[in-house]
Amino acid sequence: MLSAIDKDPDAVLPYVFDWTDWLDGDTISDAEVLVSPEEAGGVAVDASSRDDTKVTAWLKGGAVGSSYTVTCRVHPTSGVGRGMQDDRSILVRVKQR
């Protein structure tokens, strides 16, 4: 079951995906944040950034009463993890608050 968060449609807030344990000493070489479903007026990624072990996605928008899956996909840099990728997803429920 996905972790769920509630978001106001007017809020633009950061959500952090922490990959420290999964990376086991490695670092992130590439990351992307995806939203499903992609639709006009839905939740969108306003910006994203990463450091060695965390990805931060700034989410905006969304239709009240709708839910969206936000997925963070990463690729490690080297070592045992080289060539691997993994996804972590959260459920974003849009509610007027």
C-alpha cells in the first residue's frame, strides 16, 4: 500500500524521497519524478533537485477530490548498484484545506 499525503490545490510544497538505506553507501547518478495520471489541472512537478541520497520534488496544483501517484525513479552511480534502478511512489490526495 502506498503512503498517502493530503495536499491543498493551491500549495506548492517540497516532498523528499530519501534513498539512503537502499543506496547502501552509493550515490544517485540520475533521478526523475513522474506524476500519474498526467492531466491538465492535475498535480505537477514544479521543480525537483537531488543530492547524493535524496530527491526533493516541489509539487503544485491538483483537482480537489482527485488522487495522483507521484513516483521517484533513481539510478545509482557505481558499485553494486551500477545499472540498477528503483521506484518509490506516494499517493497524493488533493483536498481543500
